[in-house]
Amino acid sequence: MLRVTNGRVHDPGNAVAGEVRDVWLDGGKVVAEPAAEPADVATLDAAGCVVFPGGVELHSHVAGSKVNAGRIMCPEDHVDHYRCRTDVTRAGCGHTVPTTYLTGYEYARLGYTTLFEAAVPPLTARHAHEELRDIPILDTGCYTVMGNNHLVMKVLSDPDEERRAARLRDLVAWLLHATRAYAVKIVNPGGVESWKWHGGPVDLDTSVPPYGVTPRRILTGLAAAADELGLPHPVHVHLNHLGVPGNVAVTLASMQALAGRRAHFTHLQFHSYEATRSGSYASGAPAVAESINQHPEFTCDVGQLVFGPATTMTSDAPMEFRLHHLHKDKWANSDIEMESGAGVVPMRYSPRQLVNAVQWCVGLELMLLIRDPWRVFLTTDHPNAGPFVAYPMIVRLLMDREFRREWLEKLNPRVRRFTTLHELDREYTLDEIATVTRAGQARVLGLADKGHLGVGADADVAVYREQGDRERMFAAPAWVVKGGEVVVRDGEVVAAVDGRPLGVDLGDPPPLAADLAEQFESYSSVRLANYAVEDAYVPDQVLIPCAP
Amino acid sequence: MIARQQVGLATCTLGEVKNRADLVIFWGCNPRESHQRHQARYSASVKGQFIPEGRKGRRIVAIDVRPTSTTAAADQFIQVEPGSTFETATLLRALVAGKRIGIEEDAKVGGVPLHVWRELAEAIKAADYGVILFGLGVTHDRGHDLNVEELGALIREVNDYTRFYGLPMRGHGNVTGSNQVMGWQTGYPIAVNFNRGYPRYNPGEFSVLGLLAREEVDAAIIIATDPGAHLPGDSVAALQAIPTIYLEPHVNTTTGWATVVIPVAPAGVAAEGTFYRMDNVPLRVRKLVDSPFPSDEEVLRSIKETILHA
Amino acid sequence: MRTVTLTLKAEPPVSAEAEQLIPDVVAGKTAEEVRRLPLLVGNRRETVGDWFDVVVDEAEAAAPDLLLRGDLVRFKRLGEGMSRGAMVVEGRVGFHAGARMSGGSLTIAGDAGDFLGAHMAGGRIIVRGDAGHYVAAAYRGEKTGMKGGTIVVTGSVGQMVGARMRRGLVYVQGDAGDVAGYNMKGGTVVVGGAPAARVGARMVRGTVAVLGGEPLELLPTFSYACTYAPTFWRVVHHELARVGHAPRVGPGVTFRRYCGDVNEGGRGEVLAAQPG
Ligand SMILES: [Zn+2]
């Protein structure tokens, strides 16, 4: 049994806002305070500290084929960023694309205990699971990309509305089960397939070959399927036109199309740009934040830009090709048959670059303008907008408007003409930080045992020493506890326990419909019988129930 | 692998080749001998979703230094001089982009008249979805990884006009899987050194041939390869001069001289695991029969644990 | 003037990494302190004293700050990162000699391994012998190799001399292997003898000057531009004369100029000295 004592507990899920109280952990769970002092209790004296639930990351790119393509393509990212092995940890390297072990240690060192890989094409799902298993300490899961999937688009091309909804629901369940994934991911719906046909960027109502379905139908169809299956996490959407000035139009239109449905919009910073008269970037954050504010059924994460090196990697292959043309630097691409694409391009964001400065402001504007912290989450879309190791600094930016002001001074001065960040005075409270980094994320993920410290919650706890400098405070926790074991002490990993894979309990989903199975057998390069990920890749997977 | 670190590589899975590729260029490879089911499954006769006519729906070009059964079955065979991959890829880049070149119209490049390359450049741009499948004739030609880098640059630039991809025709078991696992565990796909307690990378310096040539290793563990058959004679001699531990299911040219041979269960027959196809698609290989011997993984694990607890 | 002299006692059985053997580190240290400096031999941390006899003595003004004696072919990273002082190696050296160096002078009386002066930013390297591949080049994945300084190799070099370099001067008195000046972004590579194939491949900017004359195996993406006597060459010649390695080809020689690589914008040049 472990007792965390004397700390000020911030557990927004249970409306505990900085009260000094003990947290008792036993058998991997938070337990009630025992009536009598137990014999074998270890105590962490958290006097002068804040006690948070373990951090929950709902959108990051840490495992799978495109992440590894990024690692392999960029040795220059690793050479000066390495960690030697210790008695408890393995060696690793990489700054924006760390090795799997280092990824686990670095997340844990920030107080995170749960992690989701945000984009896995079904065909390479085994690969993602192999890497997730090599990420120590954290519980992990992944999302399956479906927004350009041929079987999905074929089903959606059915003019019979009821039939197509029912068939799509079965297909989504089958795909999730086959990939042992946690949620439905949509990436640039229709846009990746369009690119394979040399088509340009798609709008909400562009008919996409070869099935003639529109992004609107893909979005609304998949959102409805996720809802009707009662998946713990709603459809997780990367919208069309990522990174393009003026994309606020398609963003707002997509939100309009999904109104009334649960939906999570990811890295919204990249989707909130007005176009200036010269076609350059201006902030569209106020309009987008307002739309989120008005729709309680929506959540989002921000994808905050971090100045310095980044590695962009997404299933949005056409977007990566466009990025590649900015610098004509290296570019990796992989079209994935019948499903998706993938691209990787290294990047460097600079505060003097007006575009990057605007993007940086847009992210913070969204965080500050969206009023409900339960519906906006802190991410960097790691490593697209920057590496997750920048979280402590971003927390400080949110909590400390003086610090924000200092940073604004370092930006390209023209940025004030195109954004409103300098007008925003809001400062996040510790409770709000706890919400946007764990409580809210766990809630929208439907993880009832994560992101809070009530009795029955997983014994995942992060203890930070109170300091005026919030960046230093959140960069080196005094302790991190995972599953009841102390894994980090004073910012260093002291035990590398294994995390567990997270999945959803879909029961026994119906088999793939005969016509889809035939289509698959005809055109895939693998046999249907060899497609589904075996149990061996997700040993002891924790299955979260659905609520249809 | 090395070339990928300079220019990246635009590629696709084999199912995309099957379903979409209307131009297939076999460059320095002979799949009809080396990857026997490749053409029937993915790249020539197979009917794809958007290539319903199969072989008739694809234009197939073979570039090689000598006629092979693959070149014989192609629509066009371009026979090049050995050692000219880099020059021809460079020329194609210029022709595709319409750049001014410094040679006369009647000149030859790689022993092939310029007009042939012009026609190929036009065919590449006219394709809807083209792929170059390249093999040892590219990677083992003069220039080695620079040839792949140049092909990578060509492929990348063609994407300004149409979809165009490259796929290495890799052989030798699960070499792709080895690259992937090394990639996620160490950050680098090959040639990793741990002398300092963390991974470092430098092909040539930390790869097998260089290390052996400079006699920089004093012991070796050898897994899933037969150096006696695949390495040059002086490398084999260097290995024979040091203690070696060899994990291998079969008797071969190395088992005779390795210091310690540990028989293991053959992967994919008597041991299960993940096989990464040449296009990086991970497949499950199953255990079909029982073997009295442990798997590679079990042997390595027990060596590691013995050392840790020594 | 103090000189630290290290004499190799025996050749290590595997390679060693000796990046702390630079004037910046040994300056001001006693012999005992130098002996205690770490030295990575294979995967073991040993000390300089395990492998070298160390003497620190007063010497005449012209003596180097650091003098190494012996066949150091198994020693990598000698002179790596040095920023000042003079270092002399009397013998062969391994990989990465003078890599990332930013100042001072490194003289090697013997052959050098691969990656000589890789990512060098300043200072001077003189090799009296041959050097391996990737002289002045960039490491894997990096965009830019040498960014400043001067390298002279009196013998020949392997492939990829000057690969991806941006500034600085490399003078190879002998021949160069394939793809000299690969993907150069600037700077100058002078080849006294003959380069092998693909000189200047993927050059963006910069100059490869070949003193051994034609024919050159140029890529089709290079075009003949003109024949001229560039002032640029006078400057380079003067600089090389200043470091004691004036090329035999005079400062007023004429060159045939080829521009390329057109695939990368065509602003690089390969110059071929004309006889007479
Ligand atoms: Zn993402």
C-alpha cells in the first residue's frame, strides 16, 4: 500500500481543487483511506507539492510505420539527443522522434501514464502494436484511420440511407476489432484518395473517386457509426485543408455538418486560419473557438506549435507533399493500398517566420478562447507541431501571461496584425491544467478509471513540487506513480514497469459482409484471413466497454 | 536505407502497384528469378482494381545490364552499361523537368541513345501511377546508395506531374523487419554501435564489412545469415580469427567454423513472429511444426539474462 | 611554450576514440592529469596513460601544443572539435580526424581515415599522406558538411570529398575518388590530379577545380560555359601558397568552365585547368 500525503490534490473529475488530503493506493487502484493504519505502507510526503492524476495523452504519433519512417529518415534528429542505459532503463535517442523506450521514459518523466497513437492504417496495425509494446511504463492504445478506406467509401456509396448506416456500423466494428484499436480516426476525409487520382484538395462536398462519396458523407457517416456503436471515444477528426490559409471555412462547415454528434477535432490549430488578402495566414481562432463553445457535443485538442525542430508525419499524404515543396528537403511517402497514405517531412519552426508566429499564436488563442477546459486539450500533435517534451513550457504559457508577453516580444512583430493573442489575459489555474492534460482527456476517451483520483481509479499519480516557474515545476515531477509503483523520482525514471494495451470491447463483431470480403480478397495484397491482428500483439489488452 | 536519410523515398505498398500502376519499371532486378511470384501477384499479369485488363493494362519497362527472363517479358528492354545507374537517373531527372542538358542529341548515356531516355521520361510523365522496382543492379552498381538517392530524387520530382513511386526489391528473409526493429529500438536501421552506452550510427564505420576489414571487433554473434556464403573472403577470414557465436537452424558454410553453433528453430516454420514484407507491411508468420530447438529470441534472451546475472 | 607529447605504447586490439586529445583539453594540464584523461577503447573506458607515455616539457616556440607519436590508425576522432592551438600527429590516424574542428591547426604526417574534417567550421588540417572517403563531408542525414577552414591532403582521397560542404577550401594534391564535390552548397574543392566519375554530382553552388586537366567524366547535367582565367583562382592559389602548398598550376592559368548540376539549379561549377 502506498500513501501520498500532505499534498494539495487537484482532481477536477471529483471536484477536488487543491485541498490537502491523502491519496491511498493499493493493488493498482486508488482506495479509500483505511480505517486503521495498515502495517506495510510506504509514504510519499508530498508537502509543498500538488498531486495530479497521471497525465493522459490522447493525440500523439509515437508508434507505427510512419513514425519509424521518420526515425529512420532523420539520424540527424537523434545524434545529439541520446540517453545511456541505466540499471533500470534501456538506451535510446531522438529529439522529435525518440525511440520507443525513450518515448515511454520521457512521457513518464513529465507525469504521463496513458498514451494514444493517433493514426494507424489497418494494414500496418501489427507494426504499431509491436512498437506500442516497446513503449515502457504507459498504458497505450491507438486509433484506426478510416477516412479514405475503400471498404468504408464503398459502403457509403450506397444510396439507401438506412442500409448504409447499418452496414457502416458493422464495418467500423469489424475494422476496430481487426486492428485491436481504440477509436475511429479520420484524416483528410476523401483527400488522400483524391490525391492518388491526381485530384486537388477536396471540400466538404467534393465527390471523390472511385466511389463518388463526399467528405461530408464520410465524416457524418463515421461519426454516426461511432455513436451508434457507443464507442468510448467519439470519431477523432483531422479535417480537410490542414495548414492552408482560409481553412477556417471548411473547419466551420465540417463542424456544422457534425452538429448534434459527438466528435473530437484534433490539432485544431492547424485548421484555424483565415486568409489575408495576399493569401497569407491570419488567425481564425476566434471563430473556431466560438463554434466549439457553442457545441457542447464537441471536444478538441490544440496541436500547439513549438519553435525549433519538428517532424511532420501524417496519413495526410497530399499535405506532406505540399510541405515538402516549402523547403524541398527530404520527403517520405507511402500510399497504403485501399486504405490510406502517409507522409513524413522534417520541419523547423521559427519565431521570426511570420507564418510560424501566427500558428503559434493561433494555438494559444484557441486554448484561451475556448471556455470549457473539459473540451480543449493540450497537445502538440507530437511531433508535427513540436515534440511533447515542450509541454511544461506550454503549461507556463497558459498559466503566466507575463511569460506569454515576453514570448510575444520575440515573435515577428507583424504577428499582432494577424492574431489576437496579445489581447488575451486569461491565465489557466492548476485545476484547469489538470483538466486539459488528464481529466478532460480521460473523460472524452471514456476511460472511467483514468484522469482522476477517486476510489477505484487506476493508481496513476503525478506529484509536482509547487514553484512559481510553472515550466520548471512541470518538467521534473517529484514522483510519478504508475499502477501503484513509483516509476519516476525527481524527474528520473527509477522503475520501468510495463504498461498495458487499451482496446474497446466490441463483443464479437459480425464478420465482414460478403461483398466487402470479396472486394478485399480481389484487391488487397494480403489474404483476409491474415489481415486481423492476432492476440499475441496485444497481450492482456484492457477492453473498455461500449455503450450503444 | 542510407539514401532515404538524404532525400526520403516516395513509395507505396504492393497492393497499390497491383491496383493502380499503369507503368512498371524493373530497374536492375530480375523478379522472374529472384521473387518468383512477384509479377503474378503484384506487378505484371495480375488484374488490379483499376487495371482490370492485367498485363495489357500495364506498360512494363526493364532496365538492366544484360538480358534476363524479366527483360524478355517486358514491353521494352533498355540494356545499359554497367556502372551507369547514377548517370541515367540524373539524365532522367533533367529530362522529366525539361532542364537544359550538356550533351548532344546523338549522344549516348549508359550506352543508350538519348532519344530512348527522352521517350522514357515522357512515358513516366504520361503514366497515371508509375513505379520503379529496383534491385541489386542499382544498389550494388558503382555509386551504391547514391544511386538510390538519385532514383529517390527522380521519383520525388516526377510527383510534380503524376503519382510515381519506388520500391526496393529486397530479398534475404526478414531484412526489412530487422531494419524496422532496429529503427524503433535504436533510432537507426543498420550499423548501430553501443560502445558508449547509447546508440550511434555510421554505415561504413559501424557496418559489418568495414568493422571486419579494419579488425575492429574481437567477438561476434551471428544471427539469421550465412556469412560464409554472403561475405567476401577477407571478411570471413576476419570472422574466423575471432570467437563467434552462431544461431542457425541448418548446416551451412558457416557452421563448420563458428566457435559455438546454437541450433535454433527456423523462423516461420518452427517459431512464430512478425515478417515485414519488402513494402514494410507486417505479416504474422506462424509456427507450423514443433522443433526441439529454441527460437532465436529465446536464445538471445537467455544469453542476456545469463550475462545480467553473472 | 609547453608541449604535451604522447607516445603510443602499443596498438590497442580494437579501435579507440580519442576526442579529448586536443589542445583545448590538454593545455595547462600536468602529465599526470593528461594520463588520467579518459580514453574509450572498444566499449571500455580506459585512460590515456594506459596507452600512451606522456611527457610535458618546455619546447621552442615553433613546437606544437600537442604532439602524438606512433601508428594511431586505430584511434578515431583525433583533433575532433579542436578550436585552438597546434596539434601534430606523427603517424597514421583513424576516422573523423579534425571533424567539427573550429580553429587551430592539425597536422598529420601519415594517412587519415574517412570523415577527415567532416563538418569542419574553421582552422586548418594538413595531411601528408592520403585520406579516406568523405573528406570535409556531412554526416548521414545532415544537409551541410564543412562550413569553413582549409584542408590540404598531399596524397589522394577517396569518394565524396567535399560532399555537401558550404564554405571553406579543400585541396587534394593527388587524385580524388568518385563524386568529388557531391551536392556541394558552396566552397571550393581543388583536385590536383584527376577526379574519378561524377565530379560535382548534384552540386547546388560552389566550385570543383581540377588541375589535372581533361577529359572529365562529367554528368549530362553539366554544360560547357566558357574558357577563362578567373580571379577566384588567384585568391585560392594565394591562400594555398600562404599555407605552404602552392599548386604547381600557376595563379594565371585558364580553365574550361562547366556549369551544373542543372537538376539542382545549375549554379555550381566544375573548372578544368588548361595546359600551358
Ligand atoms: Zn496527428
